[in-house]
Amino acid sequence: MSVEQNKKIADRLPIEISKGNLAVFDEVIDPNAVDHSLPPGMPPTVEGAKQFLSAFRAAFPDLKYKIEDTIAEGDYVVQRVTGTATMKGAFQGMPPSGKSATWSEIHIVRFANGKVVEHWANIDQMGMMTQLGFGPK
């Protein structure tokens, strides 16, 4: 696959996650992919990622991602995205705050044979938690 094709595939992920369409994982992610960004206790697999995002979307049903930048070279695609959501349900032991947050994320995906085979992320969780009322003020 070309770098441009990899970018198009990577760009589908935040767009489809915003729509709640986690079936996109089965289309663009290799079944043996490794997700290096899932929380402790979750399997670093496609199923683990779907499980995590299902729980996240249940707590944040209005989740929206905006792709700010997509950069690619070779088999790697890097995205800078902005997430926005309102916490309407419990998540990882936190009760729903009813507050909204906006945060930034950096995602790196590696492709092989037209599918995502690895994923890393850096997410501004402290900024998000502070806006939701769970972090330092």
C-alpha cells in the first residue's frame, strides 16, 4: 500500500469511532495487531481496543474526534486529533460528572499489507480529567 492509502485508512478510524462504528476495526486492523496504548488489565488486541472504546463511548456517548494533522512516512502514520465529549456515564471507577472536556491525542500506527498491525498513543488524560472534575484544579 502507498503512504497516501495508509493515511486514508488511518483517517477512517477517528471518524468512524466518532460515529460509534467500531466495526471499522475489523475492516482496517489486522486480527493479530498489537495495541500498546490500552490501560493495564486490558488485552493489547483488537478485541481489547473494541472493549475499551465501547466502555469509553458508553460513558461519553457524544464523543467526537477532529483530525488536526496526519503525517506519514513508510509504514507509519501519525495523527494529531482533538477529542471532545461529555461524561454522562461511569468510567473506570469514576462516576459521571456531567462535564464536558476537550483534549489532544497523538496516535502512531504501523501498517503491513494494508492493515494496521501496531498502535501507540499519547493522550492528555490529565487535562481531560481536570476538565471533568477529577484532576487537580
